[in-house]
Amino acid sequence: MDKLDSKRRSANMRAIRAKNTKPELVVRRALRLAGFTGYRLHRRDLPGKPDIAFIGRKKAILVHGCFWHGHDCREGLRRPKARQEYWLPKISGNQMRDERHQTNLISQGWSVLVVWECETSHPALAQRLAAFVGSGSRD
């Protein structure tokens, strides 16, 4: 049973962003601090509109929310109590779509890194990002 009435739930859902989320901003800040600034955001001409794309290096970073994309962490494994008939197929569909977009990017010669929301608080994130973006770089 949902604790909120439908108007309040609707307002909450409208407030959830697709772009410039907190995890995405954390990743972008870590990239800037590491000296990687030549990226583009949400490129519509690429499969899945990667959150961050280094065009010249052909590197794409996808920042996924654990709940929305069904990560295997505590937050991602949490299942909604209300309207499971809607949410479980939706999350499963998100996972299938994510896999399809990653496959398409890779087939076009892109390297793809997925950063999960739960990973944005780990101190090793900056090193992981620098290793990914810096590997095989074309300067």
C-alpha cells in the first residue's frame, strides 16, 4: 500500500530528473578534478544518449541509478511495494534497453563505462574514471 495519495506521488515522480542528477554531477566533478574536461553531455546522435561522451577518444560513461536500472546492490535489489505489476517489468525493460545501448555503442567502436549511483561515494571512483578515460587516449 502506498503511503502517499496519488497527487503527492505524482508530484514526487515528476521531480525525479533524467539529466544532471546528483550521481552524474559527482562523476563530472571527479572528471574535471582529474583534468578531463573535453566531454559532451547527453549526445543524441549516440545510442542511449550517454551521460558523458569523450568524442575524440570514443569513450562513453553511463551513470545509472541503482533502483531505476536494477543494480545488484542494496538499493537496486529493493523492490517497490505498490504497483509491482508496473514497476518490475519497467525496471527489467530498463536493463534490457541499457544492454542494447551498450552493445550498439561497442559495435560502433566505443568503450563504455557504467558507473552506478552507489559507486559515486567510493574514494576509488576518481582513479577508476581516470584509468578509463586516460587509457588508449588520443591527444
